[in-house]
Amino acid sequence: MRIFYVAGAVILLLLVPLLLYSTTKLAEGNKTTTYITALLCFLVGLGTLYIGLV
């Protein structure tokens, strides 16, 4: 069961740089939403990785 947590965490943590890269192509109003989404993905990914490894 832990492998699913670790795999999900890796997917979320890989999504963060992709979201940050995509902000270069967006209008100014949408950047804030993307930054918030990247931050939430990072935090949830770290939490999930912790649960999967501990």
C-alpha cells in the first residue's frame, strides 16, 4: 500500500516544476492561481511522501 503513496507523491512533486514552467506562457491574472496550485501540490506531495516512507 505504501508504494501507492510514494508513487502519488512523486507524480505530485513532478507536477510542481511543470506548473511553474507553464506560468511563463500564461496571462498575468492566471499566474497567481497556478502558483497557488503548485504550492498546494508541493505541500500535499511532501505530506504524502512522508506518509509513504514512514
